Amino acid sequence: MKGAIKRTYERENEMKKWVSLLLVSMMAMSITAGCGNNSKDALNGKATNSGEKQSVETKNNKEITVYTALEDDQIQAYLTSYNTQHPETKVNIVRDSTGIITAKLLAEKDNPVADAVWGLAATSLLALDKEGLLEPYAPVGLDRIQDKFRDNAETPKWVGIDAWETALIVNTVELEKKNLPIPTSYEDLTKPEYKGMIVMPNPASSGTGFLDVAGWLQLMGEDKGWAFMDKLHENVQAYTHSGSKPAKMAASGEAVIGISFGYRGITEKKKGAPVEVVFPSEGSGWDVEANGLIKKPEMKAEAKQFLDWAISDEPMKEYNKNYAIIAVKGEGTVIPEGYSKNPIEQLIKYDLVKSADSRDAVLAEWSKRYDGKSEPKS
């Protein structure tokens, strides 16, 4: 019995030796193969060690990061044609409200993460350009874009895709309960009977909020504009950190009147919300959703490819499903249901460059006067 146990033990030891030799052999083959690859890369002027090689491979991956302030429920529909045309490229989308995306880009100035910006307010892109964050790029099809919706330089820093405008989203059920008429003008919003019923976006965090405020200052003039906002403030329930939230609050009955933008109000109405979308009689402030190339030590060809696609026919058709005013020339655009027949006539005379130049001063003054009613930041 002891002899049998001894033989079994010897066989097990022999097997362990063979397994160990096999593992060592496999490891040696792996190391040799790795060295062979690195030698080949060295001949091609590439990395000569695994760490550097990994960074080269990452850099050559077809992957881009795109910052946007487009609405969440628009992005995937818009990207469908890009993903179909360029399945080899992964697009990492970073989405937030205009003010937050703008602040993020400025904070990352010395070490930019984004490769491109898509659908951010033109006034924000102008502010980014002042800080040297944008690289001039003329996307394929630039000649199709209306002059007022692009940078006027020969090789533009920003190119628009559509325009959006101030609209009042009014809950008709709540107004009927209070036996109040639907407001049709900015002046109506200052009437005492609407006290505590209005929500609007904070201009420091929302592009819609900023186009509201900048639009009033250009439409009415500095003194009258601030005087108007003083009166409006008396009737404001809260300032939100999203341009679409006031429309959603009016749709749900959390607020009676939401100062928002046309697309979002029309969308809520189509869902069955008891709201009326009102374009103020004095005209609407507006801005352009625009694109740009971020200046980096190494800019990816895929980022330029993305900007080419972003003003091509397929995405333009998708933009036009939501916005009555798109950036391309011609008469092929469709007026979405719920807009007036001549939506471009609703827009006030508005200087985008002036708004961008005065942005910091306007936001500082607005915050000093009214920020006490802003909702907490999430």
C-alpha cells in the first residue's frame, strides 16, 4: 500500500513539473511575440514599448467626444444618419444645458476634452472664440448656410444649424380656474394678476434664459429692459436651470406660465398637455444652435467629418422636424405644426456679437438682482 501511494505521489510531481514547463514555455512565446510587434512598430517610427504603443493605438481609434446642448430627446434621432454613414466612428456625447457646457469648455481650456461642439448657442461659441478655443473650419456644404447663421469670416469659427426663439407656454386649464386671460405680450407678464405664476430659465445656466434677457435688452434698450425685468421678477415663481423645464412645468400644472421656447411648448401640446404656445406680440429673442471645432494640439479628422455631416441634408431634415427656422438657404424647409406661417418674421432685430460681448456683464447684473429666486442646482 505504501509503495502504491509513493508511486502516485511521484506521478503527481512529474505532472506538476510538465505543467510548470508548459506555462513557462507559453509565457516565453508571448513575450517573444510582444517583442516582435514592438520591433516592427519601431521600424515604422511608432512606439518601442507597450505603454507607448497603447497610447498610439488609442490616439488612432476612430472615436470622438462631442459636447452639445441639444435636447435629450433630439440627439439620438439626429445621430441616426451619422451612425449609418460612419459606423466605424464612436461618438461620445456630453450633454448639458448651454451655460453648463459653456462653463465646462472654458474650464477645460488648457486641456480640452471635446473634439467638437454641436448645437450650442452661437453667443456661447463667440465667447469661446474670444478665449481662443475654436479652430477655423469650413465644413463641406458651407455655401448652403445663410449668412446670418454663420461666422462671417471666410473660414468660419462657428456654423449654425437652426434658430430657436422665446415663447410663452401657458396652461389654459389653470388660467381658466383663475378666470384670467392668456397673456400675449411681454408687457402682459408684468400685470399683478400673474403674480407668482411665472417660471423662466436662469440665463447663467440656460441658453434660452440668456436669449430672453439679451433679447429684452436689445429690444427695449438697457434702462427699459432692466426696468421690465424688475417688474417681471415680482411675478416670477422661480428661475430654472433648464430652458425646457418652464414648458414642462406649465404642461404639468406646476406653473401657470413658462417662458421657454417654441419647440418644447409645441412638443408638450402634442403630448396632450393643456397648453397654448404664444409668440409674444413684440417679437422673440433668439439664438442660433451652432457647431465648431475645438482647438487642440492634435485635431481628429473624424471631428471634421462630424461637422461636415452636421450641416448635410439628412440631419437638416431632422432639425426641421423640430425647428421652423433652419440654417440652410432655399425654400425646402417645412414649417412644423404649431408655428406661425412666417416664423422668421417673429424674430427681433438682434446682434449676436453684441450679446456675446456683453454676456459676462449682463449675467453679473442679472444675478445680483434676481438670483435669489433661482431653484437649487442639482
